[in-house]
Amino acid sequence: MRILFFGDIVGRPGREAVKNLLPGLREKKSVDFVIVNAENAAAGSGITPQIAEEFFEWGIDVITSGDHVWKKKEIYDHLKVSERILRPLNYPKKAIGRGCTVVTAANGKKVGVINLIGRVFMDPLDCPFTRVEEEIDKIREITKTIFVDMHAEATSEKVAMGWFLDGRVSAVVGTHTHIQTADEKILPNGTAYLTDAGMTGPYDSVIGRQKALIIEHFVTQMPFKFEMAEGDVWVSGALVEVNDATGKAVSIERIHERYV
């Protein structure tokens, strides 16, 4: 099983890059299953039902998210019923939506996907380590191929999660910072790991927003509306190959390709 994961898709530029580059990547990389983190897909913050449906039409199998998943209220009804749009698992259990799923790929093989969110420098939610442990054995009864999106600010928390889940899931890949790291590896017990998949969107920016506005905010500490940037668009993410019989990763490759 070859799983392609796109890191945080930011606004229209990121969506267009995925739409236009995915077919070529799918063929070139022999991709079986596609996951995207789309919590910033709607104008840089949140996701709408229309955008989610477009992703599915393009052949994306599962959408993960993070702390911005609640920004567009129109997605709430979709979160209540969809098995392919995830909010982080460790939100309170009474929060709408689901944090994990098992989806059948086009080749008939099942893939488990878990979406977690960190707590360091972020909201004080349920413990991601405890919550993920509650779900792993349930999913492994269905499939040994399990991909984890660890949406977190602190690299230490992501690294810890990788070691915590080593040998129990196929991959732990981080999102949220929009900056791709170069530490991809296979951990000793067979879990592929990458601290952050990076951003799919405009790199002529400060993590997807217009540079001048962000710089002005840092210089003055005054509030500004941070508008989307447009130029130098790239897709970023990771390709993980998994042994179907064992659920262990065979390889992990960073993806970073220019669109326009």
C-alpha cells in the first residue's frame, strides 16, 4: 500500500495545486490512497462542504484537520455523518464528528486513519496519547495499515508521539506548522515518521499569508486581517509505503513539488 499525504492545504492556491498535480503524482508514484489535511482549505481557515466534496471528486480518500476545523460552521453537519472527514480524536467525546476511520481503497485494501491534536502551546484538550491508545487495537482488528496525522505546534510532542506509537501504526506524520522538516525516517519497530509534512499553498508568504501584513503585525503588535498570499505555490507532504501483511512501513519519502 502506497499512501500519499498532503500537508496543510492553504486556500484556493493550495486546492488548485492538489487538483492539478495529484493525477501526475498518483501515476508517477504508484499511489493507492490519498489523505489531505484541509483545515485551512477555505480561504486559509476552515473547510466547507463544497470544498470537501471537490476533494473527494479529485480522488482524495480521507480529509484530516486540526484546530481550525470549526471555523466554518457549514461543515458541522458533514462532520456529524461523514466517515471520511475527521476532526482530531482528542477533542471531548461529545464534540461532533469522529477522530478516526477505516476506509477501503480502490484496490480493495483497508486503511485506518487517525487524526490527533497536540496540547503544547495549544488548547488544553484530552490527552492525545491516551485517546489514540484507546483506538489502535480496535482499528488493528480491521486493518494493520494505520496512518496518524499528529497536528501539533511543538516538535517535541510530535517526536514523542512517533516513539510512543512505533510498531503499533504504519506512520506518524505531523502537521500544523506549515514548514516541512527533513527528518523522515523509519523508526526501529517499523513506523514511518516525519515531524511536519509542510504546507500545500503559496510559499511567497509567511505560512500562506501575505508577508507585509504579517511583518507589520510583528513590528507593531497591532491586529490585522491576514489575507491569503498567491505566489510560488508548492505541494508538500509525504509518500509512505506500507507492507500490507504486517502494517509496517517499507519507506517514507518527502514530497515537495512546485505548481506555479
